[in-house]
Amino acid sequence: MEQNIKFQTKKYDLEERVTLFSENLITFCKILSITTISKPLIDQLIRCGTSIGANYMEANACSSRRDFINKVNIARKESKETLYWLRLLSIQFPERKDKLGILWKETHEISLILGGILKSAKSKL
């Protein structure tokens, strides 16, 4: 049974948004067929895609602005890598392009938000 991808529609909370993104990513990857080609792509996608949220959560628990900037920067880098793996998976699974496109769009938006947070935090150093 295929799950629908759900995103937060109410009050803005980036921690909740990145967590929901990770949940959607995991749910989506569970329906993909595993082959010698798809397995490493899926593994990489899960690693970097879920790392976005983990690093953002860690950033919010940092004790210094420099550490916060470092963790947000890592989360942003992971979001860029996630875009890469989503693109490659769209070649491997052309029949899933719609859902991959939804995940790509959400990743891109999160990346832009993290970039804005970085810019703001760096200007306050």
C-alpha cells in the first residue's frame, strides 16, 4: 500500500517540518524496489535526508552561535546532497517522478530556509 506524502500545513515550526520530511522520506523509500543499482542510491538518500533534521535539532541545542552556524551549515549541505540523490533516483524510478518531485521541492525549500538562517546568524557574529 502506497502512502501519501504529508507536509505540515499549520503553524510554522522548522523542527517539525524537517522531522516530517524525514518520516516521508523513509516511508517513500520503503516502497522502492531494491536492486544492485537502487540500493546504494536509497541508502545514501536516507543517510543525508534524515541528517538534515538531526543536524538542525542539534543546532537548536547548541551553546554558542558558532556551533549553531556550523550545525545549520551541515544541515544545509546535507539538503544539497539530498537533492542530488533524489535526482538520480528519478532516473532509476521514472514511474515515481511525481513523488520524487514533491520530495525534491520540499528539500529545496528547506535548503533555502537553512540558507536564510545561516545568513542571519552569520550577520549577528
